[in-house]
Amino acid sequence: MKKSLTLSLAVALATFSLYASEDASGTYFGVAGGWSGYKAKFIDSDYYIDDDESSGSSRTKSYDESDKGYKLYGGYQFNKIIGVEASYTDYGVMESRNYTQKPQSFSVYANAGYNFLNGQLRPFGLLGLGYLKTNQSRDILKDDFMTVHAGGGVEYYPKVLGGLGFRAAVEGDFYISSQSAVDESGHYYSSETFCQRYVLLYLGVQYKF
């Protein structure tokens, strides 16, 4: 009886110890810096359509700039798979000859991944919503708007460093606006689509409590 009780207690303690070692929950905060990029694409299309004939044209203009940026982030990891995270991102200065942006965003998103190497390595993906302000020098574009915030990367928490970890990732804010019109005859169709992408490729250091 005593041997059976002792064996049961040992199994229970081992199970608890294993569960505790795999418990990935906790609050974390981090800071990161890296390379930022901005890409804008404007697509203007015109079409004529009737029963016998169809024709049209499409014009595309693109704009690319890059700089250095940084981000502050923090969140809560519910388990080794899912967490929620919020961040502030400064994308630096996107500058051309007659126009400048200093884009900044605040985002809230899900962080989903999985732990490997006894909880030390965790690839992850990010998806949520953001609010971005361009801080533009001239009123050419919409100055602030909601975005889709998405990205992915990998985290590494060496056991010997306790809660100190490192992150390498790429993430950004994405925005698309469009409008279209059809004349009264229904034969002439025009559309305008404007796509913007703000991206930060970064290395970060973080601490989980």
C-alpha cells in the first residue's frame, strides 16, 4: 500500500513538474529596431463595354522609400500557442523631393505560434488591426486610417537567461482604398485603387515575467 501510494505521488509530482516546465503563460515587454520600408501603388483604370466591343486602359504609379525604425511592444501569452499583443511602431522618415511622411502606428493583434526545444524556440504569426498616422508634410494623402496589421517571426528564450528572450520578425500595416464609377449609359466604367504598405524588419529583446 505504501509502495503504491509512493509511486502515485511520484507520478503526480513528475506530471506537475512536466506541466510547469511547459507552461508558457506570462506577461512580456520588448523593444526592437530595424529597417523600415514604405510602398505605395496607385492604379487608375478606364473601360468601355458594350455588346459588340470592349476596350480600356490601366495606369499604375508606384512610390518606394526606406529608412530605419523601432517599436515598443508588450503582451500576454495565454499558453504556448496563443497570446495577445499591442505595439507602438515608428517607421522613421519616408522622404522624397517635395513630400515627407513620418508614419507612426498603434496596433493590437493576436500572436499565434508553437514552442519547440523545451519552450526555448517559438515561430509565430501576427494578425490584427492598427491605427496609423502619416504625419505628412503636405495634405496629399489621408492623414490617419485603420490598417490590417500582420507579420511573423521567431522568438528564442535561452533557459540559462531566465525570462530574457530575443525576437527576429517582419511585420507591418497594410491599407487599401478604392472607388469606382459608371456613367448613366452603363458603358463607361472607371476605378481608382490606392494600396499602401508600411513594413519593419527588426531584431528585438524582450522579458517575460
